Amino acid sequence: MRYLPLTDTDRSDMLATIGADSIDDLFTDVPEEARLDGPIHGLPMHASEMAVEKHMRRLSKKNLAAADAAFFLGAGAYKHHVPASVDHIIQRGEFLTAYTPYQPEIAQGTLQMLFEFQTQVARLYGCAVANASMYDGSTACWEAVAMAGRVTKRKRAVLSGALHPHYAEVVKTMAKFTGDTIADAKPSIQPEPDTTGLRDRIDEDTSCVVVQYPDILGRVNDLTEIAEAAHAKGALLVVVNTEPVALGAIKSPGEMGADIVVGEGQSIGVGLNFGGPYLGLFAVRNPKHVRQMPGRLCGETTDAEGKRGFVLTLSTREQHIRREKATSNICTNSGLCALAFNVHMTLLGEKGLRQLAAENHRLACLAADKLAQVPGVTVLNSAFFNEFTIVLETDARALVRKLAAKNVLAGVSLGRLFPDVDALSQGLLVAVTETTSEEDIDTLCSALKEELA
Amino acid sequence: MNPPNKSGWKPAMNATDQDGMHIGPATVSGNRALMLEEPLSFEIGHAEITGVDLPEIDPAAANRLGGLERSDPIGLVGLSEPETVRHYTRLSRQNYAIDLGLFPLGSCTMKHNPRLNEKVARMPGFADVHPLQPVDTVRGALEVINELAHWLIDLTGMHGVAMSPKAGAHGELCGMLCIRAALEARGDARKVVLCPESAHGTNPATAAFAGYETEDIPAGADGRVDLEALKARLGPDVAAVMITNPNTCGLFERDMKAISDAVHEAGGFVYCDGANFNAIVGKVRPGDLGVDAMHINLHKTFSTPHGGGGPGSGPVVLSEALSPYGPLPYTARTKDGVVHLIEEESAESFSEEHFGGVMDSFGRMTAFHGQMGMFTRALTYMLSHGADGLRQVAEDAVLNANYILRSLEDLLHAPYADSGPCMHEALFGDKDFGGDLSTLDLAKGMIDEGYHPMTVFFPLVVHGAMLVEPTETESKAALDQFIASFRSVAERANAGDESLKQAPYYAPRRRLDETQAARKPVLAWNDPNLT
């Protein structure tokens, strides 16, 4: 077997050194009735690299790759161009096959990368400190709610109706077990989010208000008033961002008073991957909140010769030290995805990120204008970044399936995201990025024209 | 030409021979031949530099950003592509990795990461697919999830599997939430979860997050759970017992079946931490030992890369009693052979057929379907090894660990060596060290020998613990070299060799001051010219 270096001679020599007659002598602690006497039935035997590749390729061909269609899906996962050098760097064995940097003297590569990553995320979010990553945006969202509970010592979180429904579900799932109360709402399909309704739901017991920016319908709105309303009641504002590219064009959540900013980092460097692995981002505006943060933090220090170096720090918050008193049970996070983000963001830089954001917005505006011309299509949003909602005169979910058969992946229907809300069934979320061509937009428009005629 | 580096960062100069070691003259650059210093990207980049060609922004273009344009500088810097590649390549060389040598980190299973897995994960049909595409366009992806699920069920002898957990600790949480949901469904509000003292820190942290109080289970003199003490503690308040098997001392819990039977009799559930599954894959099925839930770290046993701290993947296999409570979404194959994606709206219609009753999921744990990129890699690995190869994996992993145990037990305190063979990892303590040397000093000495140290100070039940897990992907020659180094450093430790206290000498950095890092945390770069 190509991954196993021991030869049969090695095996018998080693057994002799150990003083065992056979390999079975090393498994004597396993009760005899539980020991399997041979390979498990019903599973195939080993296979060559060529055979396995063929099998997997056959499975991969049963999927329609985004690049092979006119593609407009978003809703928390976006198709962006990832420069070739990003994938090259994350495949260097020194990054790919390293462990969590517990021995900092021989992990400065990973640690320095994490320090750069934390700096990039903090600046992008308008925050003071970011951690070294979480699993994904949705789990980071729950961790933010949990952290707000620790900071305020309150147990009632208010969710905006325009928060990604899967994020809201993750929060509600976890809250069932921790005893937190989650006040959620259904989204209203209006050109602008219902901030008055949200403000009215904040009370003296509220630990945090959770809003998404841009929200699940693609709308962007000023969060300053919500921040003030939350702070007036002693609550924190948690802002969720699922499209980091947007923050190259619109104000950061930190600038508008967010206390905890979390999000999905997949757009920068990571790729679609059918939903994972992704990259949870987590940052706080007030450095005093650092000790309540979940997850790993990389910090600067010096070595015995006075040279600058980096280590994992403040680990007294973490499970391997604090056990049942830890701020989170998270251990492995998304290190390699953080590297991909870090490399891609370094390639972009301030200038590139702003250009990328501008190009996304330009094409999204173009798509919105063209779609508005299609009979039976109304563009809902008054403001948006690269994703907006259109309202059809028919069930959007069924329409999306029909268009998929024509190689047009038209977007994410609100019916798929909110199956229980009939009022949203005609809504379709359309995302446009720098990878969308004007030809793709025309293809979508004519396919819609045909179906809606 | 690039704008000049404005930060004023200078590489640290070489140390003189303060430790009485000959390290040659200082260099102007601070480099030592191939040992290259590298500043932060923020110190060499610039806001006006970019390594990506994008259209220039038209300042006159109208926008629909609702008046929220970001006008202040973000504070990011860019590098051109050649500078970027060089920056990260230079950083990479400051990392130890499996590709460079044996990585004996106990309980972490640092085995070779096959490159076919990487190639497969990058096939456009897997890598370039959106999680919310219409299901008819992702049947192959659903088949991968379902096929992997089947392997996991067959290898563990369990009834069902939850695929969405993102890593081991997330999987633990999933398993504990299933247990709590099952108990609540029968109106049984139990409060306590028992964990052995040797448990991974994630176990008590997870139990606490799932709303339980945790209590320690005492260990016997043989490093295993004390069955009689456990039985005495079981009662109507115990929701579950969390056990790692093989345990973190590298030993198989011989009484596992009796433990499970006793827990079940007392109305509780058995959670097994599957971090150490590599020792028994293909040899023993946890389902035959009475386990109710066990997470499997695909990034350990099934070779997906650790990536410097993730991403991982932690599917959870479940017993028949717990399967109905698993998280959404999940996949299911119907009689016509089609694999479906079950989310909330279709869960009820499928549960009748698959569970003979109403599926009562505890909810959603993550936005999408789990770590697809890890699923493709793990499945590729399983298909490569096959049922026969996986069995050989466990045998070779255990053989390699025992070889290390028996090659060092004359020099180092091996607390359980007399009780029989170990499983996939060998445990040593610091009892025979001379002077005031600690396990940390030995670990840093191993760095100078060119190895990543073993897991140190864990498990907590052995003083100065050193947990060595070689894995099956090491040759005998590699093991012999490692043993020679380990013996040499152990001899120095036993002799009280004070020079170990200053180790490492040859790494990119000497010992780093962790106290300073925690006392005055610097967690992001600040431009010294602005502060």
C-alpha cells in the first residue's frame, strides 16, 4: 500500500524488538469478542491512485460547477476569482501539513501569518482585535451571542428578521441548550429594513442585537441608530457580515458602533466548496472585551535573544487550560482558510480590495437595471452592494429549478431560505461578482423573459 | 518602483555567542544563509500596491450604496505577486510540518496527507459548487456525502451519522446535544456528565456548553477508568459518560463494554471521543462496545491536512437511540438510488421511511452541509486504503508506537509499560529527569534535533507527560533516527544537562516570552509612525 512504508521484514523485526509474537499480541486489551478477524465486509479493498481518481472524477462530473453556468448564487457564499498564487501557497507542505502552532519556535510561519490575518480582519471590520478564526460565519454568529451574554450577564438576544435564516437557526439551536432566550422575527419584504420594529424589541434584559450588513435581502443601511438604541439599554450590537468584499466599498460595522463583528470570510481566498470548509471571522471593537473572546489569539512577543516573534496567547480563556470554564469549546479552527484569506488580501491590498468592491457593485447595478426591464420582475432594494432581491410574479423556487436545467443558476430563492414564510415565495436573491460577465447577465435576463412570458 | 517601506522595521541582528556556542559572525541582513528573516506584510507592503489586475475605479460612477461609502482608509497594504509569493514562501520555511519529518504529537495523529486527496478536492465539480444550488445540479456532491457516511457507519458499526460538524469539538457538541435531546424527549432532565481526568479539555468544555455539570471519573492504577468507582457514581442524575477509547494514555479501555452496559442500565448514554480512532480502525467497531455517539476527526484518522490549525471535520456516528435527533441538514438515499438532501421542509416525509418514526432533529449546527472539502479528501483516502488497508493502518500505527515505547522505556519513566502493550501512542513521564529540568526542556531539545516535540504535559494524570504518536506513515528507518535523537535528549535530561534549559538553539526563534505576550497583549500590528 503506497501510504505505508513498513515492509513485512520491518514488521517482524519490530515485533521481535517489542517481544511480541504477532500483531495480535498488541491488541490483547481489546476483548476477544470485539476483535474483527478480517477486513470489514461490504467495503471495497484498496485501490490504485488511478482507480480512485477515476471514481471521484465520475462523481464530480455529476455536479454542475459554477464556472460552467451563468451563475448568480450568494446568500452567504460567493463566487470570486481566487488568484493562482493563493492556491499555490496554501499547498506548500510547511503550511498544509503543520499543526496548530503549539511550539512557537518552529511555527513562526503560521503564527506570523495569523498575526497579519488578525490585523487585516480587525481593520476591515473597523475593530480593535480579531481572533485567529472560527469554523464559519454561522458558528461565529452564535459565539458572538454567547460572548455578549458573558459581557452583559444577560440572556436575551434580539435577532433582526433580515439575518441569514441558517445563522438564526444555529443561534436558536444552541440557545435551546444554554437557556438563552432568542427573540427572532421574520423578514419583511420591503425596500429597506425595518429598523423601527427592531429597535422596539430591545429591552433592559437584552444582551445583544444581531443584525446582518448587508442583510439577507442584500440591503445596506446605516447601523448607527441601532447601535445607539442598543447601547442605551446596555446591550451590545453584534453585526454579521457574509460578504467581506462589501467592506471595500461601504462603511465598516465598527465605524457605526458595532461592538462585536462576525462574519464569513469565504469570499476572500477560499472558494465555494459546497459550503465548507469556510472561514469564521470574529472581532471586537473594544479591546477590553478581548478576554471574553472565543477561539485562538496570536500575539507579539520577543524571544530570549530579544528578537520579535509570535505566540498563541491569552489561552487561559481556552478549553485546553480552562476545561469546563472555557469561553468556548473550539479547538481546531480554520487555519488554512485564514492563510488563503491572508494571502488573497495581501495580493489585493487596499487598492485592489477597493477596485474589486467597485467592480462588484458596478456589475450588480448593471444587472439590477437590466433585470428591472424584464416584464414581471421588480427590483426590491433601494440600496445594495453586490446582491439584491428581485420579486417575481411566480414561485421563485420552482423557477430556479427550471432555469437550472438550462444551465442558468439564477440565484437563491427566498422560498429555499424561508420555507415557512409564504410572503417571500416570489423573492429571488441575485448575487453578482467580478466573475459575472455582461453576457451572463443577458443570459439570465432572456431566460427569465422566456419563463415569465 | 514600490513606495519605500515606511515602518522602519529592521531584522533582528544575530546574537553573539552568549551561550558559549560558535555561531559565526553577525550578518547585516540578520539572515543566516537559508535561515531568512521576514518582516510583516504591513511593513513591506503599501496601500497603493496590488498583486491583482482589476479595472480602475470610475470616480464619477453613480452608486447605490445608500450613502454609506467607506471614505476613510481601511488600513490594508498590498504586495505584487512576486513579492507575495516570496513573502509567504519565506514564512513557510519557519514552520515544522509532516512533510519535513516525523511529527509525533500524541492524540493529534499527524500522518502523511496524500496528494491525490488535494487533487480530488480541487476538481471543479467539488470545489466550485455552491451549497444552495438546486439539488439536481449537485447529485454527485450528495453522493460523496452519502458514500462517506456509509464508510463511517460500516467502520464503526453504528446506526447513523451526522455529517455537518465542522471539527472534533463541534462533533462532540453535536453528540452531546443528541444525548440531551433524547433525554428531554423522554422527559428525563439529568444534570451530570462524567469525564475521566485524562480527557481532552474539549470534553468538559463541551459538556458545559451543552448545559451539564461535569464530574471526574477516577482512573485505576492501570491508567484506565475504574469500573467499580464509575458504577458507584452512576445514578438517575447522570446523563452521559464521555470516554476516549483508546484513551489519552494510549491504552485501550478493556472494560468498555461493561462500562457501556452499566451506563445504559442506569439510563445514561455513552459518548466516545473518537480522536484516537486511528488505533482501532478496521480492527474494532465502537458500535460493538455499546457506544451511543462518537465523533471522528477526518483530519486525524482519515488524513485530511491539519493546515496549521484547521479546517477539520468531525462527523458523529450515532446509535439507533440517538439517530433521530441528529442535526439538519442530512442526506438520505431512497430506494430508487437517488441521494436526497434533507432540510427542514422535507425532513418529516423522510423520517418515516428512515427512522420508522418522526425525525426529531435538535436543529441546525452550521449554515451549510459541513466540510465538503474534507469529505472529498477523506473518501479518497478510504477508497485508496480500502477495508484491508485501513486495518493495516491501525496495525502499523500500533506497531510503531509499541516500538517506540520499548525502545525508550529503559531511559524514561513509562508509567503503564508494565501493564502491557500501548495502542497508537506511547506515554512517558519526567520522573527520572535530573536537576530541575522539565518536560518542556526535553521538548525544546527535540526541536534542535530537528523534530517537532511530542505532546507535552498532557494527559494531566502523568507528571510531566510526554505523549508520542508516530502514526503508521513512518518507516522503520525514520523511527530509528527519531529514537536515537529522543534517547540522546532523554539521557541529557536524566543527567541534568542545564544547557537544555536554553534550547532550542537552532530554531528560527529561541524560547519566546509567553508571559510578556499575555501580560501586555499585542494582537494586531500598529504602525509605529502613527503611535
